[in-house]
Amino acid sequence: MSLTINDIARLAGVSKATVSRVINNGKTVDPKLRDNVLSVIEQVNYRPSALARGLVKNESNLIGIIVPEIANIVFGVMLEGVSKVAEIYGYDIMLSLTEKSTKKEIHYLNLHRDKQVDGIILSSRSLKKEHIEIIERFEIPCVLIGQKSSVPGIPSVHLDNFSASYEAVKTLIRFGHRKIAMIRAPLDDGESGDERFRGYATALADEGIQFEDDWISVSDFSAAEGYVAMKQIIESGFQPTALFAASDKIALGAMNYLQDQGYMIPRDISIFGFDDMDVTELVRPKLSTVHYSSIEMGMTAFRNLIKLIKKEEIPAQHTNVPHQIILRDSVVRHVS
Amino acid sequence: MSLTINDIARLAGVSKATVSRVINNGKTVDPKLRDNVLSVIEQVNYRPSALARGLVKNESNLIGIIVPEIANIVFGVMLEGVSKVAEIYGYDIMLSLTEKSTKKEIHYLNLHRDKQVDGIILSSRSLKKEHIEIIERFEIPCVLIGQKSSVPGIPSVHLDNFSASYEAVKTLIRFGHRKIAMIRAPLDDGESGDERFRGYATALADEGIQFEDDWISVSDFSAAEGYVAMKQIIESGFQPTALFAASDKIALGAMNYLQDQGYMIPRDISIFGFDDMDVTELVRPKLSTVHYSSIEMGMTAFRNLIKLIKKEEIPAQHTNVPHQIILRDSVVRHVS
DNA sequence: CTGTTAGCGCTTTCAG
DNA sequence: CTGAAAGCGCTAACAG
């Protein structure tokens, strides 16, 4: 077994209170004693138990991250952001994956509380009563990432999905496109999926363009589904001159379908993605897309969480991460 | 504050020992008492503190994962594998990122021990004396992932990088290629980078092909560096008919360079990658590559870790995850 | 400035 | 089958 504070106290010939003091750079400890204790600690390589410490201080220096998946690069990068700042603040990370299951979200919310995490960063499509109950009952500092939160006390960090999509579609329109298809996120994907669609719809409406049902297809965020969704649109008979996809992966899948069918991109159809994953520059033509910084999102989420934990400063209920329109080769002016 | 076991005891009119017993489905507890306690727990939504429990039981149901990065999809998927099995066994995951820094690896190894993780899955380029010291001193069950371990008691889960590369290059040779370039991993990337190179070298040697220094270039695992590495090879004057890249990302970068220079792929140069990331099917031409299952790797690593933790069964020192050669459009027969 | 003494919330002998 | 008591490793008053 490991050495305990008692062992150190004995070895250094002091009380464990003193050892505790030097460990915590406690107030005034006689320099000689301190040096002595320190050298003993050094020699035997003593490390205090975070568990015991957490138990009495009622804090763990652990924060929880609950996200649907991690194989998705967007979440991976987000997590790197959180991790970077967490490291600076001396927090460790407990990670749980939910596969978008509300049940698992609840399950892990509870589990994280059991482990006494000091706070949680949660990515959920929508906060249900059950989420809120747990968070409020146990007073767990919590920030929502990726979706807008409407719950006071639970701030969120996210994109302005509406504006981003609006601008993307406006850009297509400015390039002379009017017959613009969209592959949107599943209807149950939460607020951000809806907002992207709303941006699309509003941009068209503002230009007096009326879209039909068959301009729109639904897809989860995979390339495979994007492929199918594009197929659906084309087979419906609609001939768009441009496509706005709710994610880069969808866009790539769609692009693949079109290329497989002999369409030339962007000559026949312009394509606009969302996310700016690194593959956007690796595919040909390079993909136009909406850029935002996932890492920034993660960092901001953590910073807000810290504010919540320290109770020093109340973070804004909503924090927007900036976005930019990135024009690459997949979009060209439409000539009629 | 949260309710404690004492509250429950009081509320249920029993001793906390009894409450503890029912929580742990302890031996025989009078059914009436048990039901009573259970209903109280249910009613007030009591959840025992994992910290306190961990302190006395000397286990945390936490396992640590220490990897260089997570934005890299390979690690992301690995982590999903670990997570999937961990969930079944009721373990939570503490995650730390090291950016390949040995110092950070050591740092987090210590930190994880402090938090009393029951075991650690570590991805490190090579185990130094310092790693081993910590692991052995504190008797932390630990499995190495992605690299072969030569330390008894620290088993590893990894690919047979040598064979995989050997087979890939043999495949190119079988397709009539002899002037085969390679972009390899950095020299300090550890054993698996070396093995991939050795596979390449051996395959050529076995066919009596002598390669020169300018056939080889070095790149980290990014597309940007792959681009530069390919440029280097071409500008050296060597005209390969095929390229074997140590990763898909490198391959894609290289492909981009070649395409930018007007080369036609695969007509002018065949390309072989490694990893089978999902983009391999999204780019044109689709990339030939070495496939293996990162998720399987993660799952296997966890299973081995559990064996180590439970001390029931000693896991094999080395566990190989199977690989396969995937031929796609980026490789064609060379016609001289 | 230092040691003694209580706990933090839980499990686990050990009696009964 | 149940309760009392000790203790996991640490911190935090409180005296001295």
C-alpha cells in the first residue's frame, strides 16, 4: 500500500497537521520543519490521496464532461479545448459518452455527482425536467455546450446557428443561386438543428424564394446518410443549383453521390458545408463551409464553468462563439 | 448539502450499517427493513458518496486514460471502445491528454494515482524508467495501447505494424510497382513508427529492390506535413510510381500535393495509406489503406485492464488487433 | 507556530 | 440479522 500522511508525520517527527500544512503551503510553518517534511515527502515519493482530501474539502478537482460521442471530431476538438484550460486550473476530467440517449445523460449526471465532480459540461439536445432536477437538487455547477439553454442558472456556450446558416445561404444567393436544396439534421436533433434550418428558410424567404418540401432532405451527421439524402432530393425530380448541408460530413456524402452520378462540382451544383473539419481542404473540390472554433467553444465552456464553481462571477446565460463563412472551390457563381 | 447515509438511517429508523448493507445488496437483511430503507432512499433520492466509499474500499471504479490527443480520430474511436466496455463493467473514465510530452505523461500518471484510479490505459511512445517506476511502485494496473510493451507486467494492445506495412508494400509490388516512396513517421515516434518503416524496407528487400535515401521522407501525422513531405520527395528528383504513407492523413496531404502539381492519381502515382479513417472513402480517388479497428483496440485494452485489476487472469503480454489490406481506387497496376 | 481532536461519509469487524 | 464502534486518509478548528 501507499504511504499515508501519518507515515510522513512519523518519518519527519511532526504531527500530521503539520504535514498537511506544508502540503497545502499552509500558513506559517517553521522553515526548518517544512524543509524536513518536504524532503521526507520527496524521498519516499509521498502523494496525498485525492479521495480523502476530496471527502473532507467537499471538492474533487474533477469536472465532468458528458457528450454524445467522441469519435466525432467536433466533440474531440471541443474536449481538447476543455482539457487545455482545465489543465491550467488543475482540474481533471471525467468523461462519459451518451450516444444521445437521454437515459444515459441522466445516468451519468447522477454518476458524476456521486463522484463529487465540482462541475459538469453537458452536451444534450435538450434539457428535460429530469436533467434540471438533478442539477438543481444537488446544486451542480453545469454549463451546456452546443445548444442554447433556456434554464436560468444553467448557462450555455454555442454558435449562433441561425445567423451562420443565414449567411451561408445568403452567400449562395449572392452567387446567383435560387434553387438551393438543404440537407438538414434530424428533427429531434434539438435546437441547433432547427436553427440551421431556420437560417436557410429565412434567407430564402428574405429573397422572396419559395421552397418546396422536396428541396429539403433529412440526414444524421454521417457521410453515408448524406449520400442517401442527396439521392432522395435528386430522385424527387428537383434540380438544385446549390446545396446547403447541415454539416461537412453530410456535404461530403452528398458530393460523393453527385459525383457518382456524373455531376461536376461545382459546375453543376455548388456545395456548402458546416463545421470546417480539416477534410474540407483535403477533398476536391475544396469545400466551402461555415467555420467556427470547437476548441474555443470548449475553452469558453470551461471558463464559464469555473465562474459558476467559484461563484465569483456569474457567467452570461448565453455565450456565442464566433463563426465565419469560408468560401472554397465547391461554390461558384450560377450562370443561368 | 446532500443527504448522507446517516440521514437515511435516521429516516428509516435503522443503523447506518444496515443502510450500508442494503446499498451493497449485503448479505441477509430483513426484507421488511430492506424495503423500508429502499423506499426512503428512493423517496429522498439518496446517492452514496463515491468518494467516501472509495476511501474505505480503496477502489474508485475509475480508470484512467492517458493519450496524446483526442482531436485525432484514431484516439477518439479507441476511447469509444474503452468507454463502451467500461460502461458495462460500471467504470468511469478519467481522461488526460499529454500532447506526446513525457513530462505530462508522468504528471498525469501521478495525478491519476492520486485520484486512486483502479487502472490506467496509457498511450505513450515509449515507456521510460520514470513511467515504470510509478506504475510499479504504486502497483497500478496498466496496459499500454498502440505500442508494444517490453515491460513484464505491463501488457500491451497494438497492431502488428510490421506485417501490416509489409503486406501493404508487397501489394504495391504485386501491382508492378518497384519505385515505391515512403513517408514515414518521425524518428522519435516510437516503436510503431519504426515497425511501419521496417515493414516497408523488408518488403522491398525481399524483392531485391534497393531503395535510396531520397525515397523516404519524414512527416508527423498531419495532412499539412504530408503535403510538404511529398514535395520533398518529388523535388529530390526521385520519380516514384507509388507511395506508401504511414497514415491516411499523410497520404491525403501527399495526394493533394501531387494533384496540385498536375499528377493524376492513380495513373501517375498509386497511393497507399494507413488507418482507414472514414475520409478514405470520401476522397477521390478513394484511398487504399490498411484497415484495423480502433474501437476493438480500445475494447480489448479495457478487457485486459480488467483482468489485471481483478487479478483473476493474467492478460497476454502482447495482444494483436487484426488488420486488413483494403484496396480502393488510389492503387492501380503499374505499366512500364 | 504546532499538536490534539474531531470529523468528512462510508464499510467492516465484532458483539449481541 | 442488526447495531456499535473503529477507521479509511485527510483537513480544520482549537488550544497551547
